[in-house]
Amino acid sequence: MAESVSRSLGEFELIARLTARLRRRSGTILGPGDDCAILKPARGRELITIDSMVEGVHFRLDWGTPESLGARALTVNLSDIAAMGGRPTACVVNLAIRPDLDARFFDRLYAGMARAADAAGVDIVGGNVTRAAALSITIALLGEARGGVMTRGAARPGDHLYVTGTLGDAALGWRVLDGQVKARGAARRFLIDRYLNPIARVAAGMRLARIRPAPAAIDISDGLWQDLGHLLERSGVGAEIDARSIPLSPAYRTVAGGDLKLALGGGEDYELLFALRKERSEADLTQRLGVPVSRIGRIVRGRGARLRGDGAPAIAGWDQLKERP
Amino acid sequence: MAESVSRSLGEFELIARLTARLRRRSGTILGPGDDCAILKPARGRELITIDSMVEGVHFRLDWGTPESLGARALTVNLSDIAAMGGRPTACVVNLAIRPDLDARFFDRLYAGMARAADAAGVDIVGGNVTRAAALSITIALLGEARGGVMTRGAARPGDHLYVTGTLGDAALGWRVLDGQVKARGAARRFLIDRYLNPIARVAAGMRLARIRPAPAAIDISDGLWQDLGHLLERSGVGAEIDARSIPLSPAYRTVAGGDLKLALGGGEDYELLFALRKERSEADLTQRLGVPVSRIGRIVRGRGARLRGDGAPAIAGWDQLKERP
């Protein structure tokens, strides 16, 4: 089993092996193995997104298991569907592989991906394998939005801004893995887990999309500040954020204290940021969405975001093109 | 304009720039710029495929223009939809970019891709950009099949086997570009053009899918012999191929003589291979499909393919994992 893929398996054998045991939803007419997959038409509007994870840019193999990597590659796409309030349905996977990795590695990668897909009700309906110098996993994910659909462009002055979960944990987690930041015990494990095993807020997104008028929403994959900027730009509005209201986990506070830099600009959170016309209490939304919700500010007229209160750092979103883990 | 992308543009600016001028079909509700694109549901069964082109594996930048590279990246996906008899509708594009390439390069790449998309009636509805050590373009393409749909598994003993176009030109073309094979004048230009600017047989595929019973079909992206093997395996049948009937272009004959090696195993042809229950003349099919069609053999009971007649070489399909252009 330690043979490299290039010696033991061609690309067709590999993809056949990886896709052999996948499950099939009722919406899938024909799964992997032909030129295309065949699906029943979406019920309601269809959503599509594509995202990629590249070795050395988004992950390092020595930081986690192949299973967690496979699951995470799907999760980053699930998070995009969640941000629109959709139900994910089916995906196709492109693996660019280093030929020196062994077939067992890809079995484990696919097992993790398949488990995450099952949990989300998603079929892996097609795959492609190609050689490359670095490993990368690119997934295009379909979903459907039967009721409301949330966009980045729906925020209006006066709206109330909320986020799910806590921010900055994943960004802190990879700095711990990278040795830039020291952490120990439960805090260390929590932060690393938040980086390696993020959870997409799919159920929360679907519940959120039932609120009328439809909230504006975006997932926080590149850091609150940067993704807030995208939402504001698409909506043509500004925002005022209360620095004290940014939700931080106990582990984050233990390791980073009150430093908001990574909570605002760290990225990889996969939480949802959304704007509601009508104010709702955090307790009400937390119960409704099934995840902790924090109110962090308001939408205002104008452009750009202002951070009010203590702890305002020099803020920048995490831009993949500029920073490397 | 010679600034590198990493200095002049972040990933968001780049993708916004590239997608700013894209057109929109009536089926697209929301194009690039949000977490997902929103589409109207497919009319009829939906098709999805994903394919990737990696620098140094599938292309070299010094061999063609950025425009032709962009078009070709879409064409390889269009060819998968064509092989099912579908109508392509919308795609999402993942660019893994070397930061030292300048923004003008990507403008030209996207211009070529957009032109090919327009010509095929496809909307580019979403994109993602990430950093990587090598350039790669991964596209997931949707299509719809309103009438018949062709699969690899529909061939039966007694069926007649046909291919569109001529085979081996593209494989010979890249060997000319690579200096492995010498060619001059019009033959050289033709072969290189077949490699750099392949045409997907989308209209022919849609016409073919109207024949009853639905033909078995596959596109010849990895060489006739290998792709024939996939069709036979999925159908649980064998085939007899007449070596003298393999369609060769005049340019191929000029450069390679009667050597069938690349015509059978070269890959990158993007022609269609299909099996019909009822024999039809080449002239009838050529007129019906709007592309030259050649009858190359028959489906038989058993397993595997046998090549009959002169010129049978040592045959192997082109496997991306084993051979590098």
C-alpha cells in the first residue's frame, strides 16, 4: 500500500477506486464513471460554487489527517451554500495529485470527504484526477434554494449585523500549528480543531433564509473585516462595528487575550455574517438558528466599516494571494 | 500592465476584474460576485462535469496564446457535455495562479474563455482565484439533456462504431511543438492548431442524442484506444476495429505516414466515439451531425478491443499520470 500512485495506479484506476463506494441520493440519476454525471433538475433555484485548497497555501499534510483534509475541502464549499441559505445537493471533485503520494492517502482523503458529504446530504457525483507538482482539491458544489435566498447585496442602512459562532479561532489554530503562537492543553486542541475541522453553518443558513425580508449574508472565510467589506460593497452601504461585541472563544482569550487582530482579519472561520432589517435578540436567534449568534453592529449609510470601542487593531482581511500559512 | 498579480491585485480584485464584462443568459439569475451563483433549474436532466488543465502537464505557456488556453480549458469540458448529447449552460472557473503572471495575461485568458463560452451558449457564472506554484484552470460545467442522453454503458454486441473527425492530429501537434517530430508549412500549422484550438463536438453530440435507441458515446480525450476501453468496460462488451478505417488527416499522413500510434493512443482529440444499433452510412451521419464521420468497427461479445488489418502498433492510451507533454 505504500506504492506511489504513479507506479501502482493510473488516473482512471484511482478515480474508479475512490468513487466506487460512494452513496447516491435520489436526485442523482448517474454518478461517477461517465463523461458527465446526470442529475434530476433542482427543485427551486439552483446554486453553484467552486473552491480550491492548495497544498502549501491552504493546508500542510503534516498538520492533520487525510480524512480531515477531505472533509475540510468540502466544508469550504458547503459554507458558500450555507451563506446563500441553500441546501447542498451534489458535487464534483478535481484532485491534482503529487504522484509520490500513495493510494492509501487518497482512500483516506476521499473517506473523509465522503463522510462530510453524507452528513450534509451531498452526493459526490463526479471526479477528475490530474498530475501536478502540488496536491490540490477543487470542488464545485451544487445546491438548491426553495424558499428565500440570501445575497451579499441585500443590506440596508439601519439593519442589524450578526455573526454565528466565535471568530479567529481557526486563524489562531494554524499559527499554533505553525509555531508562531504558543498554546497548551485544551485551548491548543480547541484552536487547532477549529482550523482543521471547520463546520459549515448549513442548517443555520437554511433557517436564516426563512426570515423575511431575506437577510443579507456572507460566510467569513477570509476574515470578518474583509468579508464584511464585500457585503458592504455589494449592498452599497457602510457599517459600524462594536469591537467589544466581537465573539471570542475562551481558548482565543486564553491565548491571544483581547487582541482582536485575528478575530477581525484571520480568516478560515466559516461562520456566517448577516444583516437583519428587524432587530432580534441574540438569544432568539441562537435558538432559531441552532448556533450561538452575536450582534456586532449596524449597517449605516455611506461606505466602509468603522470599528468602535477598545482594541481596534490595524485591520486587514486575509488575502490568499498575499499571505501564506 | 506588467506588474505581477500579487503586487497589483489581490484575488478579489482579480476575479472582479475578470468577471466584470461577462454576459448573462436568461437561465442565470445571479452571476459572479456572491458566495454562489443562482441559476434557474435545468430544463430536463442536468449534466455536470469537471476538468482541469495544469501548466507543464496539459499546456505550456510558450506554445500558444493566453486566449487559446482559456478557450481550450472550456473546450475540454464542453467535450464531456457533447459526449452525453447535452446542451452546455453554465460554468464556474477556478484559477490557481502563479503570482508572477501579470494581470494582462489573465485578462487575455478570460477573454478567450468568455469568447468560447459565448459561442457555446455558456455563462461563466462564478470564479475563484487561489495562489499556487503552477498555473491551473479547473472548470465545472453544467448542461442539460432534454431529450435522449448518451452514456458509455449503452453499447451492445452488433452495434456499429463510429468516430467524428480525424484522430491523432493534436497529439502529433504537441510533439511538433515539443520538437520531437518535424513538420513544415501547412501540415505543421494544421497539427499545431488542432492541439491548441480543439473544437468540442457539441452540436454533433446533441444531434446524435436524438437517434433511437440512444447511442453509446464517449469523447476521445485520452486516445481512441483508451477511451474505447472505457466504453467497452462500462458496456460489458468487446470491439473489433479496422486499422485501415481509422480517419487520418492529410497533415497526419504527411508527417506520420501510416503510423497509427498517435491516432490510436495520442489523446487530446476531443472527437466523439459512438456506437449505433443500426448501421448508417458515413455520408448519412456526416450530413446529419454536420461533421465528418467514419465507421471504424463493430461491437462484439467478450472483453477488450482487437485491431484488425495493417499498421497495428503497440497501443496504449495516453494516461496523464504517466506521460508529460
